[in-house]
Amino acid sequence: AASTDTFNYATYHTLDEIYGFMDMLVAEHPNLVSKLQIGKTYEGRPIYVLKFSTGGNNRPAIWIDTGIHSREWVTQASGIWFAKKITQDYGQNPAFTAILDKMDIFLEIVTNPDGFAFTHSKNRLWRKTRSITAGSSCVGVDPNRNWDAGFGKAGASSNPCSETYHGKFANSETEVKSIVDFVKSHGNIKAFISIHSYSQLLLYPYGYTTDPAQDQAELDELAKSAVTALASLYGTKFKYGSIIKAIYRASGGTIDWTYNQGIKYSYTFELRDTGRYGFLLPASQIVPTAQETWLALLTIMDHTLKHPY
Amino acid sequence: KEDFVGHQVLRISVADEAQVQKVTELEDLEHLQLDFWRGPAQPGSPVDVRVPFPSLQAVKVFLEAHGIKYTIMIEDVQSLLDEEEEQMFAFQAR
């Protein structure tokens, strides 16, 4: 594509194409978008985050990541669409403009670059990182079980061959540690949204314990509003609730850690579908998925703006 | 590239806790090389699992023997992957 206007949002792209897209977007909107490298992957690839900012210093911020599970291709594809949408809507959509006038947005489109490259080159259904575990012939750690929140408890596997292997220790994966370091050093992230597929859920903490989150009532109410907004576009139905109640016990998860760090608005999505294609969602559904998800994201971002803490 | 010819994704409907437990047992049988796309959770919540061709018969027999209902969600994973790849190539060529 010659520009982000002619970029094809309705197909899946390789890592190089996505990184190329990010560079184009930055070049086209130098006063709004910048690209940060927050670390390197196990295999040495750069880990990039797009920063959308209208100015200010260390403003309160919203974090969005897609693709921590590499085979969930509709999430990276949606992340690309969100990035473009942000640049289109700023200055056009009053509600969104108000958000970006006060807050920064950080968007990590490919959260697990090694895994994503592997899905393109060797195994389309690869989910984990690509780190080697000493003493095992199996590769990779589930980066959504590697966070320091109930790490290693029930709801993750100690078997390196399992798809939910939690790793040797919390933050053992550089892809996770890079975000942890970034979140800690930033210190002013107010909403953290981690996007997965599939099964159409909007989830909040906790996954490792049945104890309700301190802000459960507010998180639940906001989730209800977000899924209502999402459904308003195409009627796609999402369930919502705490991770442990809505799906199953899961320890070492991303948003349990962010919530425990004090990021109240910590959510995770599971995007389309509910049981036809799974991780192999046809490319024709990328844009509708991204469009409807954006409405839910807007709801959460708007609430975050209007309920400072 | 890894080949998924003949792999199926089964949607398993677990009716009660005992069936959830049975499916969990299935998850522990490493030699079957099952890939749970949606893991066993609670009764009423579907379980989706990719089953390699060599394990298909064993898994289906196991489920049927325990009265656990299932449907075939994806008949042949590789055919979907082929379509996906063709579409990507077509866009790149264009």
C-alpha cells in the first residue's frame, strides 16, 4: 500500500506488512502518532507500541493490546483498523476527540511478534511465545499465564508442552516483561484493555481467584454498557463477567496483574466468533469485528475519561 | 509448514460436572495431541477442541462412550487454512 488510505484492512497481513503500516501511519500523522520500541522479543524482534497523543507530559493513558496469542489473527487485524480509526476520528468525532485531548492511547498491535511470525511461516495455530525451556523439547510459554498475579496457581499448566504453560517464573517472557516495565515506568495508565479471540466475551478481574474485584459493581456495569454498544452495530452478542465466572479459572493473567497494579479499568475481550470458525475467522469479518469492538472500546475509554481516579 | 489435513475441530457440549471432568481427563492425554481452542469450563459452556486426524477415532469413541454430545465445528482445518492463504496471496498479487 502506498498509504494507510489504500492499505487493505480486510485481509490478514504479515508482521513486516504490519510494521510497515505502523511506519506509514506515523509518517502521515507525525503530530499525533509516534512509535515506541518497548523491548525485544526472545528471537530478537523489536516490540513496538503506537502512541497517540495530542500533547502534554505523561498524561493519563489508555492501553490497548492485540495479538498476545499469536494465532488470534482477527485481533492483530483489528488493532490495525483501530490505529487508523484513531487518526480518522480525532477532530471529527467529538466524544473521541475529548478523550484524546485529555489522555494518551498506547496501542500494541502485535504483542507476540515471534509467535505471530511463526503463525505465518510454520504453524498457523501457534499460540505461545517462542522461548526455549531448558530440559524440554517443547517451545513457548503462554504469555497470558506469565504475569505476576496468582502466578503458577491453578488455572495454568506447569507442563512446557501445554498451551497454557505458565513459564519458569512470572515475567520470564520478554514480551510480558516489556509491558510490565512500560506500565510501571509510565505510572499513569488508567485503563488497560487486552484483546483476544474468540467466544465473544468481555471480562474483568479476577481469573485466579473467586474473590470479587473491589470495583466489581462498576466494572460489571461498564461491561454491560460496552457490550450493549458493541451489539448496536451488527447485533453481535457478548457475555460479560469476571474471568473465573465467565470462562474458567486462569492464573497469571494480564488484567489480573494490571488491576492489582491499580489500573481500575482492566478488561479483556474475546472477539468473534461463537463456534463456526474459531481462530480461522474469514478475512471478510475483520472490519465488522473491528467496527463493533471499537464501539465497546469507546464506551470504556469515555467512562475512563469521565471517572478520573 | 505444519499440515492440518484431516484435523477436525469438535464442539463438545458438557451437560454436567461429571462430563466436564471427563473432558478434562481427555485434556491430560498428551499422546492425543489435542489443542483446546475453548477449554473445559462449566456445564452448558461449549468446549472446542482441534483433534489431529490420527486421534479422531479415539476421541469420538471416548466421547460417545461417556454419553458426551459433540458436533463437528470444522470439518477439515487445512481446507480453511488453504482458503485463508489463497485470499492473502490474491490481495498481495493485486
